[in-house]
Amino acid sequence: MLTHLQIRDFAIVDAAEIEFRPGLTVLTGETGAGKSIIVDALQLLAGGRAGSEVVRHGAERCEVSASFDIGDPAAPLARLLREQSIEGGEELTIRRVVSGDGRSRAYLNGQSVPVQLLREVGVLLIDIHGQHEFQSLVRAASQRELLDASGGLEALAAEVAGLQRVWLTLLNRTLDLESRVRDRDARTELVQFQTRELEALDMKDGELAQLTEERSRLANRGKLVGAAQEAITLLYEGEDANAHAATSRALAALKAVGAHDPRLAGIAPMVEDALINLREAARELSQYAETLDLDTARQGEVEKRLAAFEELARKHRVGVADLPNRLSQLRTELSGLEHADTQLATLRKEQADALAAWRTRAGQLSARRKAAAKSLSKEITQRMQTLGMAGGAFQIDVSPLESPEPAPHGLDQVEFRVTANPGQPMRALAKVASGGELARLSLAVQVARGGREGRCMVFDEVDAGIGGAVAEIVGAELRALGDRSQVLSVTHLPQVASQGHHHLRVSKFTDGKSTRTQIVALDGDARVEELARMLGGVEVTDKARAHAREMLRLARGAVRAAATPVKNK
């Protein structure tokens, strides 16, 4: 339930703060005063499109925030918030900020969230019905979803959709395997050949790195031998000078004077170690140079082996290092081909079981849809008689789909049919209903459903184009809906406004330089004055005020009468 709404610099509203209560809240005011701005603000909070045009002229940004009592912790909304790690207990605060360049940010309980999540939350919080949104009532998918919601069939419908997805996945896997089985002989022969070819290669672990290193060494033998010989000459074998001879003289010099200073004597062992390391390095370099004797046969073997690796890698379109993995894949595929018949039989059985499960649950869904359709058709027909369509009738047809394949939504196609006049045949809703009739039919549907539990229902001038007794009945229906759900209704009709449990007046003021909107809660004489304005002309008369008081009295009386139990005679 919506409990609080705060608007700042949105459209022509500089600042507004509104407290909401359960029941039917009506919003009235002169044409152009900005009544629908409140609806637009709620639409924004529900994830609606945001652009720079919503920012009040002269402001840098606009901000809309609202608080909702989300009630039951087991409700879908509470579960969704927990899944998103959004804490807050039984209250949810939504905030949307739109900057002057059109960029927007959304927050749930102070936590920044993407707009997509805001839309998911908004669907569970607010139902907005505008003057033109009843067109969705003529779409087949909307009609089916509305029937399922009316009959409490959403969970079963979701289960049927899930079973259809399982069946479709198994069908695709079966078709893929059947295609491979048809080409199995040719494919098996190819895979066997490729497997034997890779097995014959017999590539060992680490062999690629070893051969690559060896090829580099053989290809650069001359450079390596030259570097080794030069190092031996400089370290040990140079005739004029070498590091070993120089280090030997340094050691002799230190030993000659070491007895005179213990600190200098302590350095001599380090020089002696260096001398030993120089002799050892020269010996290792000599042995290394001997191993570099050119072996043209070995160089050819290495090049041939690496060329074989590279050729097979190109053939299989993989890197040389991935050849062992490719062999493993081929062996797995070969095993699958050899056991394809068994796998195909298993898949076909699983597919048949999935189809049977879908048909069972889809059949149950169809039966329950037909029962719900009968009940909802009867109730909407009854309500049509008081909504300006006396003698009309409403019928929900639930018929089998023409396609034999399992559909996500079950076995049925759902069609709303209506006749607005006695004696006329039933025809599809889209072909016979005018905009005003669609609005009243949608209202009848919402009242029949009793509203969606936990959602705030918003009606934006849905009573346009009607008046008189029909308007009074529409108001009574909205009030009845408000007795079970929270309802907001923007209206120009006093017959509807008088039925509200709560009344807000929206006024627009201008000083010639700027325009502002003010929202005030009305009660007592102030409410009578507003209803009288709606009833009267340019000047509000005492007669209009008396009529307004009478309308409020009758609305309250109707409530008391409805609440008084009738005794059996």
C-alpha cells in the first residue's frame, strides 16, 4: 500500500508531499491543474521512461520518492527484495532522480538499482490504468493473463510454461542426435581416421616445449659456440689476461699482507671462492661447447617432428598445444556415436515423459480456466447492466489451440466476446467495444477481481465520456474496489468524487513568471465547496453546495447500508 509520496521539481510541481491511506482517494481540480502529474510521478517510480522534459523549468533535476507498506514477508515483492539483498523490513522506499540532461538514477531503500529491477518491483506495487491503456484489454495475451489472474491460476500457468521449456529442450537435443545418427556411418569413419592419425602421432606431455627449445638451440649453434668460447677465453684461457689469472694475483696479494690486519684476512676466502667458481664455470662452458657439435640428422628429425605437429594442428583448426585435447574430444565423440542408439532411445523417452507431464498440467489448467471463465463472464455481465450497458453480455471463450505442438501458455486460446445491446450476437471485444465501453468493462473486470492483492490501483480519468446515473454507479464501483484495495482515481465527475473515502484537490497558480501546482487534502466544508464547484458553473451557488452535501450523505449512507446485516424474514 502507498503511504507517502514526495515530489520535487517534477513537471510544474516545485514541491509536494502527500500522505495516503487505505480506501478510495479521489483527485480533482480544474482542467490543466496537474492532476495527472501525480499519476505520472507514480509511473516514474514504477520504472517508466524518464527524460529531461519531466524536470521543472529552471531546476537542475527532479526527484520523486514514495513509501510503501509491503506487509506480508512471504509476498512475492518481499521475496524479490530479499533475493536482491535489499533490506528494510515491512516498508519500502522508492526514489527516482532525473537530471536536466535526461539521465536518471533509481534507489530502493537507499540502495542504487537498475531501472529493470525498478520495473519488476513496480509491477508488484502499482496498477496504473490510464484513459488509453484499456486497449491492452483487446490483446489475446492480455486476456489470457487476466483470466489466469482472476482464477488464481498464475502458479499453474507458470508451471505449464516451465514444462513446455523442458519438452522443447529435449526435442532440440533429440533432433540434433537424430541428425547425427543419420550421418553416423560417414561421421564415424571420419572420426576414427582422425583419432588414429592423432594416436599415431603419439604426442608426449611436454614434448612440444622440449622440441621447440631444441630447434632453437640447433638453429643458433654458431652463435652459442662463439659465445661459450669467448667466455672461456675471458674467464680462464686468455693468454694476455683472463679473470682467473687476475683473481689469482689478487688472492696472493691479500694473503701476503693478511697477517697485518685480521679484517683484510677475512676477505681473502671470498676471493678464493670466486677463483674456484671461475675454474668451475670455465669447465662447464667447455663441456657445453662440446655438446654443440652439429648433428644435421638430429636437426632434421626435430624439424620433421614439429612439422607433423603443425600440419595436424592446421587440419583440425586448433593450436599445436591443443592437439591432445582434440584427441580426447574425438574419442568422446566416437564413444557417443557408438552408443547413439541407446542415447537416442533415452532422449525420446524423456521427451515423451515431458510431453505427458505438460499435457497433464495443461489439461488441468484448461479445465480451471473454463471454470474461471464461466464465473468471471457471469459477474462482468451483471456489472455491465449498471455501467451504462444494460442488456449487454460478456463472455470468455476458452477454445483449443489449432497447433498440435505444446505451447508455453497451455492448450487454450482465450477470447473476450461481448455484445452491448440485447439481441445482437457476441463478437470479439476489439471489434465492438468503443473506448468508453472498454474503460467501463476494464473497471468491471477489476472490481470483479477485487484488485490485485497488495497493489495500489490508479485510475486516470477512466470515467471520461460518461455521466449521470452511470457516473454515480462507476463511483460506487470504485468505492467498492477501494473497500478491498487501495485505489487512486483522477476524476472530473462529482458523482465519482463524492464516493471517495479521501479527497485531494490539485490547484495551479501562476504569478505571470512561473507556474506551480498545489495539492491539498479536503474534508468537511472544503470538500463540499470542491464538489459544488464541480457541479456548478462559473459561480458556486448555495443550491450546488446543498447538492454536494446530499451526494456526500448518500455516499456515506450507502456504505452504512452495505455494512448493516439484513435479517431473514
